[in-house]
Amino acid sequence: MHEESAANDDAAARGGLSRIPAQADMDAGSTFDAKVASHQLLELAAVERVICVDDWYAEKDDDGEGVLAALAEGALLAADREKIADIVPEVTLLRDTSAPLELVLDEMRDAWLSLDFSKRKAIRQIADDRLGSEGVGLPGEEDEPAAACLRGLLADATEFLTLSLSDWRKQRTALLADGKSTLILFDRDFSREGASQNAGEEQIAALLRDAPDSWRIGLLTHTVSPDDAEVEAWKTLSQQFDADSSRFLVIAKGRLSLTADGFPRMLKLTLLAPALERLQGGLAEAVSGTWAEAIEKVGLINPYTLEAALNGDRLTDGTWGPETLLRIATAFTQDSVRAKLRADRTVHVSSELVTSLSRVKMPSTSNSDRVRQELADIERLEYFESGDHLTELHFPLEVGDVFAFQKFAEKPHQFEKRHYVRGNAAGIGASELRRSGAVHHMILLAQPCDLAVRADGKRGNGLEFVRLAPLKSPARGRVITHPGGGVATSFDLPFFFEESGSGVEVKLSQQHYVPLTALDMCVLSASGDAFMVTEQEMPDHVLPNWQERFKLLRTWVAKQVEAYRAMEPHGMPGKAADQITAALTGTVASPKLEALISLSQSAITYGVKRVGRLREPYRSALLSRMAQRDSRDAFDPSLIDKTNA
């Protein structure tokens, strides 16, 4: 850990906090003040000095040739010459349109050398207004608004130095040695000083190795836009720099050219980046150390105790032995990780700095689309396990399992006519069966103990059908941001859809019953689809109890296929095949679930696939909400109509 940085952050976290109002305490209708926010950030982070290194601050050769050329080419109108004459009254020939152009230019050239910066700028502006985008401004003059804005934001807050690249090189050693906590901002392109277009990057790479931990570094450049391009540029440079890349960030000058509102947020990130990196490092150290200790403790468990832990009810209920070991190891880690984090002073100091800087008011548009998407992806992991993870390892059914239902393009009688040819049709797998219509998602609501498969491959309660509730998007305009919700007949789940990050409602009042055979097939298939053939091989990674379940299901499939074959549904008129298929597969009372029986392949497939699982504690909360709904009191309706009350 970086003790010096922690000490600096400790001072920063304490500095001036009581004088800074929390964002939540500020008037919600107040106008955001970028200068106030920048001053607060620098004060809280205990920054003593700001250095801006940019070729804008280098000596500029300004002989006025752009303006003179515009005059010589007749690009400026008489009205423009009058405006310039008002600024430079000593150039008397400007107002005389009959004067020879050579004399006008000579008089203007002589006067230019004595003009101050503001008058030169005003004259160039007149020419630019006439010439448009081509303009006559000096090279690099696009940096002027950013430089002026930066000075306006930061110069009053602390010591403020503006240096050219050559000035920086001369003063670098002394500035690094004086011990002041410093924020330094580099331009990227120093070609106006004869250096390369990437000279700023080269200086940052060296500075990351040489600067004290109290220095914070930013690359302030026009070459990226103020959006996700900053992140991409930072990632690219991080790979190039052989140093601690958390100490610098890329900031677009566009945040300063038009409006300064976006700059304080990037300033905040620049000041916080090392503290955030130390928080990540503290967690990694605590977790890795604790897991090493937990593994050692598991290794010390004697064989008698370990054998007892892996047997008994856990074996009967089909719990896999390694899962029990993981449960034991997790129990050893739960308190230890928290204890290590609480005992780490660097973690405390870094966290205090993050908290204090977060109190500074920022514009309401805080996150780019990319950041919001990444946050949604992370939070989605807290709510849902992926379908691929469940499928690859054939995890048993659990309450909270999410399934996707979709109709087949063909009904059973159509399927028979197309595929059955004298009892020998081409083989067809679940993934090859055409689907049609919308995909409907549902979530499993059964009690965990009812779903447990015993050692004989059966469930102790003989359960054949199970309840699922549909997942539906909320009404237009309603955004789900938190789990639960206040309605007794539904349960909100945020971040369900991976691409949009939007949430869904679990409609507890619209439950459906489906046969467990279909859901069990999802567990035991290689794709997560409910599909099984009579000659199917036992997949890898199936737990012992579910191996027995697999054998029973395969036998059941063979029995249903033979019963279907004996009825010769392909020769029956009308839709008899549909009714026979529904009866044999248990889908008569399941309108959202369809099934097909393939005689050629001796297979049964259902139109359902397991696509995810709700994690704890949300699935327990969902089950509790379902229990509350099922056990709610029922009263006779009031004699007085609600509409007339």
C-alpha cells in the first residue's frame, strides 16, 4: 500500500470538509457553479498548486500577416476597414478607399507592431467574421477559450502556474522537489514549440515514474471528445505507460471550450483516481489473504468431522459435496474480509476522501451512456446468474430460475405431416425447430424443498407440476430502479434485460402451471432447451441424484414416444395429433408451453429454455412476497361502490 499517498489523502479528507455543503443539502433549484465546485474539490483534496503546461503559453510570433493578406486580397469590405480604423485610428488610409493598397498595407504593417494583444485579437475577429471558418487566427488559437476558462476556474483557488513545454523542462526538477501537493495538466500536442504531437504523453509517462505520490496528473487535449473517447484514450495510454496509470486521467478540452460544467467532474476523477485504486487494492489484499486462511482452515478439518458434513440430510437432498466445502470455506471468510478492511488505515483514508469529494455538487447529467451501461451490467450480476453458467454445469432447479417460453412455428399435426415419411423422417434437434412469436419470460416460484431431487432420482412429494409467474415490462413511463415494490400482487426486478438494463415486474397474480419434466429437461440438456431423446448420453457435470433423474426422464421419454407411435397420429384427421401430444407431454393446462414429439428421433421437445437465475436475497424476498399474496385475508366486498364513495 502507498503510505505516503494515504497520508496525503488523510490530510485531504480532513481539509475543509465542514465548510463544504453536501450536494443533498443544496437547493435543488440552484444553478451549478463550475468554479465553486472546482475550488471545493481542490480544497478537499488538499491541492496546493495547479500547473498547466501548454504550448499556448509559449512565445507567439504575431506579425499580422493573416489580416494583411485579407486586406491585400480585397476579402475585407469597406465596413470591415472602418471597424479596423476605429481600433487603429493612426492608420488613416484605411478609411480612404481611393488610397493605393500598397500604402495602406505599409501603414497597417507598421502600426501592427505597436498594438497590444487585445487590439490584435479584435482585428483578427473582424477578419474571421468576414472570412468564416477559414479565418486568420493564429495557429493554436483554438486553445485560447480553454486556457482562459481554465484560468477562470482554478487561478483563484490556489497557486496557479502556466508553463510552456520549454519552461516546464527548465523548472521540472525544482517543482518536483519542493514537496507541494500538485495537480498538473498537460496538453498533448506541442508541435508549435518544435516538439512532437505526443510530447504531452511522453512527459506524463516520465512523470508517473518520477513524481511524488501527492501529484495528480491530467492529459488535457483537443484530440478527444468529451464523452467515451476519454475512457478509450485513457485505456490505450495505460497500456503504453509502464507505471501506475491510476494517477492520471484524460480530459477533453471540449469540456472547457463551450461550457465549463463538465470539467469539475473530470477534475474530481483525476483527484480521486489513486484513492479509488487503493480501495480496489485493499479489497484484493483482504479477499486473497482471507481465502488463503479459509483454505488452510478447511484443510485442518479432521476426516471424521468432514465426513459427517458431507453426509446426512445434505446427501439425501442431493447437495454436491464440493458445494458443501465451498459453504464451509465461505463461512470462514465472511467476517474475516470485513475485519481486514476495517483494520486497513489506507482503506479508511481513501474511503473518506471519496466520500468528501462526493459531497461537492456536480451537474445532474453525471454518467455517460457507457458508464451507465457498465454500472447496469455490474448491478445485473448482483441480481442474476447467467443462463450459460447454469447450462454448462447443469445446476439443479431452484426457486428464482428464469425461463424463456416461445411457440413453435408448427403445431404437432403440421409437424407430423412435414416430417413423418413412412415412419422415418430426418432427425431434428431442439435448436433446429423453428420458433415464432414473442418470447415470454417466467420465473419459478416453487418451495426449494419441493424441488429437491432425492438419491433415487425422484422428488419426495411426487410433484409433477410447478408454478411460474410471468415477467413483464412495466407500464410506459415507469422505470424500475429497486427490487420489491409496494404492490402485493407483483415484485419488481431491476436490470433484467442485458442490453437496455431495464427492469420487469413479476406478475404474481398471473401464475401458470407447467410440467416439471419440461424444466428438468432444461437442466439436463447441453443447450438449456427442454429437449431429450431416448438414446441421449449422460452429460458431464451432472450431480449424482440428477444422474438418476436423467435415467428416469429418458425412460419416460421412450414410453411417451412409443405410446404416440402406437396411435399413428400422422394418419389421424384434423388436429388429433395436437391433443395427443398435449396429453402425453402434460401441456394440456399450460397455454404458454408447447411440445413436439419426434417419432423419427424418438425425442420430446418443449418450447422453453432456462436463461438465468435470480440470486439471493432477492429470490427469498420474491418467495416471501408470493407467500404473503397467497395468505392474504379475504373479505366480502363493501356494499358501497368505490366509485361512489
